[in-house]
Amino acid sequence: MQIPTLFGVIKRRFLINFRVQPEVMKGILPPPFELKLHRGYAIAGICLIRLESIRPWGLPGFIGLSGENAAHRVAVQWFDSDVSPITIMSASKVINVSHPITFVE
């Protein structure tokens, strides 16, 4: 089965990053992840995005869906014995607040 190409418009996007005390974040990270600290703080963020006219490629925009979505993320790293530390901004828990479709980065 081929996944269809979707087309839409990013109407607005807010990306807000902030620092967090490491003790607050350590308890919620699953193994093997470890916090990636910057100047002694964990880095967390929330992304709020409004998508409009989401539809399969080639269809007119008026039949598309729209939605507000929110995702939070935390800067983490993990260590592999064969390579140097790998750092990622871990996206987690995407929440769709207006339609039953959820989008994950």
C-alpha cells in the first residue's frame, strides 16, 4: 500500500523553547535517553501549529481538513558503544485539539 502525498498550508507555527531544572526532567525520560544539558539546564519546548486545507495532492483546498496541533519536546542524547553520543530533540505526545487527525513530525 502506498501512502498518499498530502498537501496543506501551515497557517501559523509557534516554537517556544525554555530551560528546565534537570531534576524535574530526569524522572520522566525512558531509558536509554539522557538529558542533553546546556549550561546546566535541560532544554524543553512546545510547538503549536495550525494546519489548513490538508488533503490528498491534486484535490481542491475547500475539501481539506484543518486543525490545531501541539507537541512538546526535550533535548536528549544516548550513547552507543560504537559511536559518539547522539543528540536529538525528541518529539513526543502530539495533541490535536480540533479534529480527529493527529500529525507527528
